[in-house]
Amino acid sequence: MLLNVYEALHGYFGDLHWWPGDSPFEVIVGAILTQNTAWKNVEAAIGCLKAEELLHPAKLRRLDDQHLADLIRPAGYYRVKTKRLKAFLNFLNQDCQDDLNTLFADDLWVLRKRLLSVHGIGEETADSILLYAGGKPVFVVDAYTRRIMQRHRLVSDKARYADIQTLFMNDLPRSAPLYNQYHALLVNTGKQFCRKQNPRCESCPLQSFL
DNA sequence: TGCCAGGCCGGGT
DNA sequence: ACCCGGCATGGC
């Protein structure tokens, strides 16, 4: 069933290259900054960090909180996000000496649990990091995924994160490139057809699944 | 103008 | 185990 959904979306949008970001570290920073925030605003914040050549673990970690908050201000929630970025940077330093290759060398589910223990990293952020920065085969469930699945009655209204994730992962091959592409398609679909203000999902490529 | 955007945490039931 | 308020900017 979910492969049919994939085919419908892929037929409409084609191949999408994702996630925006020039390096795994940039992807991680973006994953934290985009929490409940429009990507446009995240782009601006990352642009500020790049302009100062600060998009590196050690440099960011040494940056004064006030200065960091000021730079990521366009992304919103800038005080909480400063704390969350710092929490991750401290974790990265203590856990693997700032080396992402070492970080991602660990087993998928073990690493997921460790990420979830970092303050400010929840399920979606952890999975985005694992899939898009680490290339690990784990399915990302975000607001768009949930809304699209619920509106098309493919999951119940009270399905939890793990329920939806398991649904996808049990129904699809365990493939990082597939999950990457699939989630990108869902986000595009969500942005274009399935926003809160457009409850009918008019002319969405998934109409036939209603 | 008001509502919303690629969540998460902490405190209260 | 759920539910809710708080967190903040920028776009439509």
C-alpha cells in the first residue's frame, strides 16, 4: 500500500534531492533549527552562521550563547534553540570528539537512543539526523507525514510517532535512499496540498486514496 | 490582521 | 499515560 502512495507521489514530483545542506553537520544544525519553524527562516539563520564561517562543531561550541542566539534569531525560538544546539555540541564533543564519522559508526537504534537523551532532540529531530546526516535507514515522521496519512485515512487519528514509523518501515524495504526520497515527497506534498488551511487536500496526487 | 510553520520540554492531571 | 502552555521570527 505505501509503495503505491510512493509511486503516486514520485510520479507527480519526480526525484527530489534532499535534505538541503552542504555537509552532515549543516544538516544537523538545520534539523534542530527547523523545529516547528518554516524552512525559509532556517535558511536565513544558517546563512548568518555560514557568513561568519561558524558552521563547525568546535567553533559553534566556543561561541558565546548571546552571540549564537543573535545569529540564529531569524529561525525563531532563538533562546531555546541556542540551548539545544549547545546541548548537542557538548554531546558531540564528549561522545565522539566532534567526529561525525565516529558518531554514525554506531548501531542505528543504539545511536537513536543516545540522540534522544540529548536535551532538545526528540524523535523527529533524531530521525532526521540519522537519515539525512548519517544515511541511516530510519523513516522520519513529521507534521506533514502525520497530516497526510490522517487526512487520507491511512492511519488513525491517535496514531503515535512510533506507530506511523513502524507502519512505513514494516511495509517498505529498509533503504535510506528510499526513506530519504519518500519523506521529501511527503514534505513537498504537504507544503503544496495538505496545509492546515486546506483541509480537503484539493488536487493532491493522493486523491485516489481517499 | 491573525494564523501558521519540517518540535520539544516541563508541569499538571 | 495524556494534555497543555511556552517558546519567536517571518510569510501569506
